[in-house]
Amino acid sequence: MVEENRQQREKKDWSRAESVLNSMKAPTAEPGHKAPASEGTLVTTDQSGIPQALVIPPPDPNASQGILAKWKASQMGRKQALDQLAEQYKGQLEFLKHKITEQVRVGKTQVSVAAEEYLKILDAKHLEVLAQLGMRNAATRWKAVTDLTDMAVAQVQEVENKNWPEQLITDTVAKIFALRERVAAEIMRELGIEHSKE
């Protein structure tokens, strides 16, 4: 009887341990279905449990639709639309810089993968809006910005592998995107000058 009670207690102890371990496991999605990733979370792509890539929510594809709608309704000129589009682009880059800085600071890996995807989507949408605004040679001009993507991503990859103080991370990420921002601003300024009388 004493032996039987001891075995039951041991069984209960293991059940508690198993329940604790099970509660610590990440929820798994059904095979073939990916659970939606929340903002700034790591997503695993294999069974190893090793974080594969940081998910940064992509730029809102409809963000510039308000600018286009006002321009099409003649509520603003092309130059004003370009100015607002430039501010919007700058804001989306600021969001990306903030996310990269935040995730590198806490030691997340493969931030560069998410940054590259974000930049490609952002540039494609921006170029699409420029074309809808009737900008001549927009693709040729914007290529200077998209060419800087590979350089920025490589530099982000270097930063994500460092164990640096927070301020150094922030300053470095800002410097990585400074050239890109300057080139984008210059292109938008030139486009605005060309259409300043519209």
C-alpha cells in the first residue's frame, strides 16, 4: 500500500512537470498552414526551433492611395502630392529603422532578411505611385535608391551579429540608411522641381 501511494505521487509529479513543459512549448499550426506572425516576432521555418527570420510588417500598400485620390480629384497639385509622398516614404523608413534598432538591441537574428523584404516592397509601391502620378523616367531615377538596398542589407547583417551598446546600434542603423534617405529625397526634390508649375 505504501509502495502504491509512492508510485501515485511520482505519477502526479511527472504529470505536473509534463503540463509545465507543454505550456512552455510554442503553439504549432496544422501542417501546411502557417500561423500569422505578429509584429516584430521571430518565425521558425523548420522543426529545429531556431529563429529563422524576424517578421516586420510590410509597408501598407494602401498608404499612398489617399494622396493619389486627392491628386486625381484635383484637390492638390502634382508637386504637393510628391511632397506628401516623400514625407510618407521617409516615415516608413523611420519605422523600419526603429524596428531594426529595437530587434538588434535585444539580440534577434536575421533582421537583415526582414529589412530587405520590407525595402523591396516599399520601393516597388513607391515606384508604382510615382508612375501613377505620371513621373517620366521614374523607374530609371528610382534605381539609384533600389541599388542601395543590397548595401544597406549587408550593413544591417553586420550590425545584427555584434554585441554593441544601444546608442552605438542606434547611430549605426541611422548611418546605414542616411545615404538611402538622402538619395531618395534628392530624387523626389528633382521630380517636384520639374512639376512645380502643375
